[in-house]
Amino acid sequence: MEKFMFFKFAQNFIVALLCWLAIILSKNPLLASSEISEKAKDELFVLIEEYILKNPEIILKAFKKLENKELAEKKIREKQIINENIKEIFHTNGKILNPEKNIIIVAFVDLNCAYCKKSDYEIRKILKLHKDIHYIIKHFPILGESSMLAARASISIRLEEDFNVYLKFYNNLMMSKSKLSLTEIERIAVNSGANTDIMIRTLYTNKVDEIINANYKVGEMLGIAGTPTFIINGEIYRGHLEGYELEEIINTYRKRIQKKQS
């Protein structure tokens, strides 16, 4: 299947290239003149086509160059969106952190997502080693009603309870291997020291809706379609990050901040 796709792409690439050359040649006064016969032009096209067929690697080079160009442009757009939404992205615990002065990991997570749980475990290990890192959770439920319910419960406890109770509840949710039904969520809430009556009563408040919708809005602007997704050092990382990858990213981030402050 992959070979078929490659040859299809190659075929389309050659056709597109020849069409492009035809346009360029037709606009060139010298080549468009009657001094060069149609036969000569056809022969030139044949030579170009033969060269491409004999050197198919140039197709891959062209494709890679285009891919890199599009990726670079995408990163520029993403950084611009991040800078335009500092308040929405870096708001935590009643204050807005400056990503140019603080080392911040922003995580878009679904509480039923296995890779979110795996990444969270790696992040918490790093947080124990580095006390200067801020960890901001953006609840981004995409895996069904159970995920939405867990996100609502987590946000509700974050709004109504002590921050440490919220952290314990969130960590316990992340460590749970069970499907997060309302019964399981209530059990975890009790074990975390949260008031389940308040949690249930505030699950569907406007404030909870606003936070979830704000996360969805930022996610949409940044093209976030899956979890986990991270914003670290002005870059977006999609998918699970191993501990060594996080360490490398954070070290680069820390050096950049230290350089600015020196």
C-alpha cells in the first residue's frame, strides 16, 4: 500500500512539475518564440522526465523540503496563537504565569486516556526532582461521556476545594485503572478527602462549562485533536513523552530562560 502511494505521488509530482515547466517556458520570451520549435520543446520535456525517472530521489527531496517548510510555517502560527492567548493557556491557581520567566508544562488531557496517565507519571517524577517547574492541567475530554464526567468532577473539586485536595484527586484519577464511572469517581473523591455532595451539586455549573469550553477553544485554535498534547517552551508536542524526552525539552527551556535573565 505504501509503495502504491509513493508511486502515485511520484506520478502526480512529475505531471505537476511538467505542467509547471510548461507554464514557465511559455512565459519565457526566448523559449516561447518561434525560434524554438515545438519538437525541441517536446524533446526538452522528455529529457526532464527521463532525468526524474533516473533520479527518483529528487522527488523525496522535494517532498521533504515542502514538508519541512510547512512544518516551520505551522510552528510559527502555533507560537503566534500561544502568545495571543497567554491568559487562557497559562492561568493557574488564581494567577497567570509568564512562560518567558517560568518553566511551565501545559498538558491537555483526557482522564480516561492511557497515554495521558503514562505521561503524567513521568511528569510527576520530574516535578519531584525539579521544584521550579509549573504543571498546568487543561481538561480536554474527548473519549466519551465518562471522560466528560471525570473532567467535570475534577474541575468542580478544583473550584470548590483546597488546591491540595484537587491535586490528590487528580493524581488518584490518573492512577486509576478502572473506567471512570460516577461510582468510581465518587470513590476516588472520598479517598482524596473531597466533599462528594458539593462535587455532585456543582458538576454542571456554568463555571465548569466555561472552563471546559475555553479549553476546547484553545485546542481548536492550536489544532489539538488528541491527548495528551503538551505546550512546553512555546512548542506543541502531540502524544506521549518519555521521561528522557521531557528532561531534554525542559533543560533546553531552562537554559533559554537563564540566558534571557543573565
